Amino acid sequence: QVQLVESGGGLVQTGGSLRLSCATSASIFSFSVMAWYRQAPGKQRELVATITSGGSTNYADVVKGRFTISRDNAKNTVLLQMNSLKPEDTAVYYCYANMGIVNHWGQGTQVTVSS
């Protein structure tokens, strides 16, 4: 059973930064795609950023230029550096990993941006 454990969420003021981490129980090379999603209260879960096994990245338009997804292969960890945070970034952030036909999710970490 693959486990994804997120950390790094918290409360920050507008314009601040946070770095989220997602530690995997399997080798990070087992996953073809890893990603961060988020879900705000009353809204659907949305894709924030993806990174492939080859290192290619993609971002939602609303976070481009502010967020950076990366991988630490030695630590089997995916990171999300979030800068210039806005109140609309407030959400529970979930780590996602694809392994063939199986999708894995973390338990989520709360990010709250105060105005």
C-alpha cells in the first residue's frame, strides 16, 4: 500500500510563502506523474501543478509564476514552493501520484492565507 504524506501547510499572510512536501512510501521513480491538487470549501478539487517522471512540469494558470513543483529523488519527496500567496489560494492541498492504473492520494494539508 503506497502512502503519500503531506506536510508544510499552515497560516500565512497575503504575499507570504509556504513550502509543501509530499513524502512517498515507494520510490518516486515508481510514479509516472505526481501532482498537487487543492480543494477550497464549497468548490471542486482542482489541479495546481504536475511533474512527470522525466521532470516536465505544468501549472494551472492561476498559480503560474508563483508556485514551483519539484522533486527530491533522494528523499522520495515532491515539493510545492508557493510564493506571493493570495487569500484565494486558501484550500486543502492534496498530493497525488499515478502508478499505472492506480491513483494514490495523500490526506491533505490545510493552507490558509489571511488578507
